[in-house]
Amino acid sequence: MAEVTHLPSNCSVPEIIEVVERDGTVIVEDMVSPSWLAEFNSSVQTSIDDYAPYDYGDPESIEFLGRQTVRLNGLISKSNNYIELMTDERLLGVMDHFLAPNCGQYRLNSSEIIEIHGGETAQDLHVDDVIWPVHHWAPDRLLQFNVLLAATDFSATNGATQVVPGSHRWNDPERVAKPEEIAHAIMTAGSAILVSGKTLHGGGANTSGERRRAVCTSYVLGWLRSQENHFLHTSLEQARDWPERVRQLMGYDLYSHYDDDLAAGPLGYYEYRSPAVLFEGTPSSFDPD
């Protein structure tokens, strides 16, 4: 069976990039501290306890998203310390390498809790770039990049993410992964698996009954619409307390990028100006400590 390469907690951005370019995925051990994870899990627990299953519409969507899976968005409004994860310097360094060359400005795509409970079946293997039809027009450009942080231990029996190392380089989009090509992202709580938007992956089956909680943070090219509508999870009052970089990642800014290859924008006007004018003279009160 295939395996995902593990890197130690003190690995560098170039080391992460090297493995992702080769395999399309990598696990970074102990990405966050136990104290950070304990605070996050405590903050989101009420929202998880109050979760009511959604009606996703058609049976295929229900099967894909899970009948025994809790899914929640808007983590910046559910946990104060989520900002520290989405702006982690190493993660943004990886996004600078893989996404910035295709847009100049990338943004947060989605922030999710995906908690797989006992009895859940394995999700179909898929690539996330297919969410946007532009993947047909620009098949050589990476559109999105996903980071799944293990908020609980991931095991082969509780729904650990399945991933196919090297599939980001496959030329045949119809190719089906063989069993021996599929790896389980087995890792301890606090570790994270990085998965490029063109790498086959999917949630695993939970046969043990032990919950598997993932904190999913994905980034997207700035000129594409994000999966999550961040403005419905947040408010201007909240945004005024964030650092400027967080507001930019959340879309409270104007997208514009001009060079010979990627001239585009401006997008996201507010009164023909950047939304950043709404925050002029407003110092951030965010305190990571």
C-alpha cells in the first residue's frame, strides 16, 4: 500500500514544497501545539453539539458529503484562535509557491470542520479543482490547495483521509486509482496533511465508531469565487479587529494584479474603491496571545 511522506514539526517551507511537488501531498507532524488544539476543540464543541444534518438535495450529494458526517463552515467566527492557523507562516509560504504564480493574490477558500462518525462509508476519491469549470480551460494551473489538520488522531479505521500520492501528475483524468496506490493519512492530533487541488483524495470509512475530526483550511486563486461565502459568516465589526492580512485573505479587499501574464482586475469594488477604505484608521485589536 502507498504511504504519505511525513515531515517533522520543524520542517521548512522548501522541504514541504519539495515533497508536494513530487507527491501532491505531505504530512507535517505536530503542525500546531497541544494548547492551541485544546482551545480550538473547546471553542467549536458547542457548534458541533448543535449541528443538525443538512438536506444536500440529490442522493449523490448526500452520499458524497456523508450521512454520518458533521460539516461546519465559518471557523473564524467559531474559534478565536483559528486566525493563527489560516495565517501560519509556513502554510502561506507554501501557498506563495503553488498559488501566487497563478493569481498574485490568493484568498481563503473555505474553513471547515469535517467530523466523521461511526458507520460512515468512504468518500469517492476526487480532486478539488473540479469545483470550478475553469479547470477545463486551464488544466495546467493549480486552482486550490487544501490543508487538513487532525483535531483528533487519524487512524485507518476511524476515517483517516485517503490520498493517492503522485496522482497530481496523471495525464488521464479518467484514470482510477488501484488499491495499492491509495494511502491512508494516519497521523496524530495536531498534525496536518497538505493536499494540492489536483491530487486524488477522499474521506475514509469509519468502522471503529471513534470520531475523526478534521479542521480543513483551503486557499484559492484570488480571481475565483470561494466555496464559502465568508461575508455571511462574519461582519464588518469583526473584520475591523483582524490584521490587514486576515482581511485580505477573507476577501475584504480589492483584487487587482497586473503583469504580462496575469493582468486581471479590479474585482470586488466597494463604491469603485477597495473595501479596505472601510478600515482606514482602525487598528487591529487581534492579540494572538
